[in-house]
Amino acid sequence: MKKYAISSAFLKHVAYLSMLIDHFFVVVFAAYRGWLEMQGNLTDTVNDIYDLGRHVGRIAFILFAFMASEGFRYTHSRKRYLLRLFSFALISEVPFDLAIEGSVISMASQNVYWTLFLGVLGLCLLEKLHGKLFWQFLGVLLCCAAAVVLKTDYMLMGVLLIIVFYLCGGSFLHQFVFGSGVIYLGQVMLYVIRYWGKDIPLAIYMQASMSELYGLFAFCFIYYYNGKKGRQLPKAFYYWFYPLHLLFLYGIKLILFPGV
């Protein structure tokens, strides 16, 4: 018989560790790789290590999307939940732009809090427009469109994944099947949108999207989720960790590789 043993706290800690590993490789290790390339010493082994780190990082957002849907399901106030996500989307934008894009303000991409905000906003619209299928569909479509226009992290795939997790309820099979479909097809669409008009075959998009499927290991943790909160750290820690760890990694990059 299956033993359920993973709490919400455990899922959060796995997600945050995975995110930290991912961003370490995106910010610090990528700068190291660039420095090696400038010296003419870049090797396939270094590239393989970088790819491995990014693969581990694919777990993070799937868990964050799952927890966002759970947070919406159990929160005492939808409005306060949305407000927190919106507030930290604003707070995190400069740290995100510095760490990921190398500038104080960049419109190239927006931080993941915007994706979480739009996904939860889509859930609010589904609940508010209950029974009005056309308007529910339109509301979700607008949230996805906003994610694409703003170029939020994971774009429409991220928004749809949050909604799919919520709609599938407690059915792990449905979450896995529909979630996997959204992750893969969403990434294909993301690449199509990002490189629209360029002479790149669709097969290249599909192959590139396969890397996102490493994140499916997140479902191994979700499978054993017991629906309980567990021993959590203060709520402020989880919200502030994102912008602060980005600033920390950016600082390390400036100290170790200032010219990259």
C-alpha cells in the first residue's frame, strides 16, 4: 500500500532548492562558462555540467505551479493572496532583471511572480464566472495572452499549468497526464512565439522543448503529497527568498566575473 508522506512544506523546500540550483547555473555558472570561453578553455564537460544544473532546475516551477493551485484552494482570502503575488512581482522585477538580463530594467522577460499572479488571477476568474463557460474561457485566454505579451517566466505554459492543477483536483493521474501535455505543448508554443518569423523548423522547437520534460520528476514528489502543511518556515521567508537570492547570486557574479 502506498504511504503518503510529503507535506506542503517539503514540496516548498524541494522547489526552492531546485530553483536555487537553477539560478546558480543561470547567473554564476553561466558567467564562469563565458569567462572560460573568453580564455579559450571552454570544454564539453563544462557545458554538460551546465545542462545538468538546468535540468535539475526544471523541477522548481512545476512544484511552484502546484503549490499556487493548492494555495488558492486553501487560502482564507483570494484578494490578499493575489495582492501578495502582485506585490512581490513588483519587488522582484529589478533583482530578476539584474540577475538574468544584466540590467536594472529589461523588458526581455519578467519574473515568475507575474506568472503565478496571472495563473491565480485565472483561477479567480473561473470561480467568479462559474457556469459561464464562454466568459471563463475568455478570462483564462486573457491571462495567457498577458503572460505572452509581458514575456513572463514560462509564459502561457505557466498560467495553464496552475489552472490544470486546480481543475484536476486530487486526481494525480489527471494532473500528470494533462500537466505533462501542457508542459510540452506549452513549451513548443513558447518557442514558436519567441522565434516567430525566423527560419527555424518546428522540429527544432519540439526538440528544444524536450529539455523541459526533465521537470516531470516533480510529479514523483507530488504523487506522495499528503495534503498537509507540515512544519513551515515563516511565510515572509518564502516570499522574500526569491528576490533576495537573485540579488545574492548577482553579487557573486559581479565579484567573481565582473567583465562577463
